[in-house]
Amino acid sequence: MLKKVITRDKLPALWAHLSEQGPLILPVQDGPVVLFKPWQEGTAVNLDAVNSAVSPKDIFLPREETFLHYRSGNQQLELKAVAEEEPVIAFGLHPCDLKAIEMLDRVFMEQDPPDALYRNRRERTTVVALACSEPDPFCFCNDFGIDPTAAPGADILGHLTDSSLLLEALTDKGKALLEQAGELLEDGSGEQVEKQEIKTADFGLKLEGLPADLKNRFDDPVWDEIYKSCLSCGVCTYVCPTCYCFDVEDFGHAAEGERFRCWDSCMYGHFTVMAGGHNPRPDRKERVRQRFMHKLQYYPEVYDEIACVGCGRCLRSCPVNLDIVQAIKALGGEKVEQR
Amino acid sequence: MSSANPLMPQTATVLDITVETPDIKTLRVAGSEGLPFDFMPGQCAMLSVPPVGEAIFSITSSPTCRDCLEFSIKDVGSVSGALHAVSPGQQIGIRGPYGNGFPVDEMKGKDLLFIGGGIGLAPLRSLIGYCFAHRGDYGHIDILYGARSPADLIRKSEIKENWPEQPDTSVYLTVDAEFPDWSGHVGFVPSYVTELAFTPENRVAITCGPPIMIKFVLQALDKLNFAPEQVITTLEMRMKCGVGKCGRCNLGPVYVCKDGPVFNLAQLNALPAEY
């Protein structure tokens, strides 16, 4: 399909052009971390960063989004849907995060009923993926069979070199975006990308058969140990690209206000507490078990794939190193050295 | 937007309110054209009172009642409290129906044993009404219902007058302790189940009530040789979306809001006991 190339010095002009029609969301250097944010004049875009601190899932599942306005009075209630319609460009998503979006798509678009808010964002977003050129020390996507230089599911795949960015359309939507950029992009049909072998960290994991092995281990004594260091801070769920639990709340007063949904976390005690006070997951043990079992057993039981992409964010963020690699190992998913 | 947002409620009007017990009211709710949506017994709906929010409630009316939905609601939380403060004529938000409902077809031809405790009668009542409306499809109907005190029994005129008069139907009421105005059976629901010694032959038991009651009812039914497949219950969990996504009611591979809330004991035994 269509290939275009642009030298790095001209990228700011491309950002300016692409952001004219709607939000252009890309990796931005924000103090010590990289985050996906909307571009504006002067934004410090950082395409060389491997992984953003927080996953870009919020492009499709925002931290908070209002979906209705209400007005009430004289016993009447008026509910009005709120919907955004503008096109969005998501630029610079790495293959692991795209794989995670594929996992979210199953939950939000394939499971009946589809989530209209999520689907609306997916449909009006053009996704420009960026192949990885080197892993960071926490990357372990190789364990999940992800090719860090390919991006199935993206509309455009970008390859960054020292001097330029090569953009290859993978879908008609991607082709349209490249064509629309006009003369900002040069013809790249002659450009070749040397296939790179990217070797991510080897933490000694053995994932084969793990979901099946965990099937009957809900009451395994290992859970009495794993959770102990957890602080219930929820950062793992916050940064994780495959976590999708959410809350629905009202904001306003009796006469008018809005209903929104926002990220929530199964790590929090209030998450499952019922109105009468009963809590089926009363302590950290049950909550830690829920999160890891969901990733490693419940999700795979339905979708035949472990809900982790090896992005390494929980390894970087967990203050007590209770990350998924530690959990997998504690649950027996560790290679045994052959002598 | 490309399709309807499942989180978007419609408005409905609270037609009238019955005070059932000191902390339970029954609301009759209708949309602009009667039933807000079709449903099956055992299904639930999200009710909302902005700005307090939304919560899930089982529908207590039978789908054969075509002019409104009924909800028997115990005042235990913020949304249930707000619904208790609603006055007739007031509009609320509603969306649904959610969940699988009771297996009304599989139950055909069987004798039915309903075992309810307190507000747990609410989801059972929808099925009871459905079975009365399709009386020929089901065998003998036993209804065992109990509460802490006579004042805590809900739907009093139905359980005392209407239901016992239905063909081939027996109603057993019990309260936890002696009360001056109570001449009926005294004792906990599970021990009454044992006492009445229901036989499992061609019978399905459907139970709902406080978790502690359900626990001992299941033990009692097991002792009476009911197979796990013959025992049906309906779970209650915190829910926010109702459509199997928000994560609260996740049990292993299922979401109670979507794949439940009705499970037979065999299905439940295969799931993590985290409800």
C-alpha cells in the first residue's frame, strides 16, 4: 500500500497539519515521563520513547467521559445523550499497546451489547502505529508472541530512523490520511525497512499452559502469600493497557448535571462493596487474586489469550514490585533451568 | 453515534408506591407507552435518580403484567434511599433488562419449590406470577417464604390470600421468632425446608434470600437429596454497567449481570465462590 516519508525536521509541520481537523494524540515528554496527550503548538513530542508511563487506552476508554446530561424539576426528568463526533488521530502507538486494544475490542465491541462510547471512539480514530526500534529494560512482549515491528490493527505503520519517519498505509483509512497530508510527505515507495529482530527481556517466564493450570487454583494457598505486599494503590490497573474496569457516576445537583463513566480499579475495597455492606472481595488477597486471575485465567478462558502484552508498565510502576512477572512466577509460570 | 449506548437510560414514571415493611417499598414504574421494555422473570433493571446515581434491582412483577414494571426495594444504600424518597408521578431513569432470567422452559413439567427470605422474594415473585399465568406448564407449586418478623414479610395480601387460592399451590410462611400477632410457623427458613421434607423427584427448587439463608437452604436441600442441577438461585452483586464490562460482578469467566444472575447450583459450584 501507499508509503510516504518525512524527515524529522518537518514533523512539527505534520503535527500542525494533522491537528487541524481534530485532536492529534501522541507521545509527549511531560517532565520525567512520556504520556499520550493532544498536540498543540510547542508540545514536546517524543517519538523515540519506547513506552509511555500510562497506556494510551484512554484514547478509546477515557479516564472520564460524560455521556448524558440530565435536567429535573417538577417531577420531570430529561436525559440527553452527549456524543463527540470529531475525528481523532492516535499517533505513535507501539505494537504492544495495539495488541492490548485488540483485547479491549473483544470486550467492548465483540461482546454483545457493544459499548457504543468505545466503538464511537474506535471508529472515528485513525491509528498510526510506530514500530519499536529497541526495547526498554522492562519490555517483554516477546513472551506474548508480539512482533514489536509490526502492527496488525493499525491504519498506518511508522518506522522511525535517525533522520526520518517512514509511514506505510495498512488500511484505506490510513491511506486517506497519508494522501490528505499532501506535500508535507514525500513519496516513500522506494524506501525499504530492514527487518529488525528485537529481543525483549527474558524474565524466565513459561506461559504455556498457565491459564489451564490456574483453572482450579482459586483456593490455592499461594494466594495467601502473593498479595501481602500489595498497598492497594491501584497503579497497576491505572497504567495497564488491558485493564478496563470502570465506574458510572452522576455529577451535579438535583436540577441538572451529568452522568459520566471513569476508570475504576478492582484493587480498591469499595469496588465490589454492596449497598448493604457485604463485600465479596473484602481484602487485598481477593482483589489481587481477581486481577491476576482475570489476566491469566478468566480472560483467556473466554478469549483464548492471556490479557497481558508485556509492556512492562506494572514492572516500572508498582511500588512493591508486585507486578505480573512476579505473579506469574509465583503461580508456577517460570522456566526451570535444564542442567 | 453508530449504535445505541447501552448505558443510556430512558425515563419512566413512578405510578405509585406501596409501603411493604418499615424498610421496603414497592414502586410501580411505567414508560410513556406502558412497559419500558420486555423481559423475562429473573431479569433486572438499572434504576437511576440523578444526582444520586444508578443501581441494579430485580424486577418483581411478572412479564405477563403488561402495564408496568414493579420493583420491591429495600432501603439499604444511596440509590435505594433516593428511590424510597420518590413520590408518585416522579420520573426516574431506567435501562434494561439485564441478565439471563430463570430457565422457564427447562422448568416446564416440573413441580416447583420456591424458597424465599425477606426481600429475596422480589425476584421469585416475578417467576411465581409467570408460572401462575402459564399454570398448565408447571406441576405443583410450593412457596416457602420467611422473614425476621411478621412486619418484614412483603406482598402480604398475595402471600396470605391470593397465592394460597391458586390451583395446586401450597404456601408456607414462617418468621424467625414468636410475635404476639403471629399464629403461623416460627423458625428459620432452612429448618422449615427440612421440616417439610420436600422430595426431589421431578422438582426444581428456586431460592433467594440473605446469603446466610441461602447457604443453609442449600445444605438443607442437599440433605433432602436435591441434585445441584435441581437447585436454582439468583445472585446479587454490585453492578455499574449491567452489560458485562465494568468488572464488578466478574466471577471467573462470567459476568453475573449478563451471564447470571440466575445459576443452578452445579453452575455455581464451577465458579469462584466470590459472591
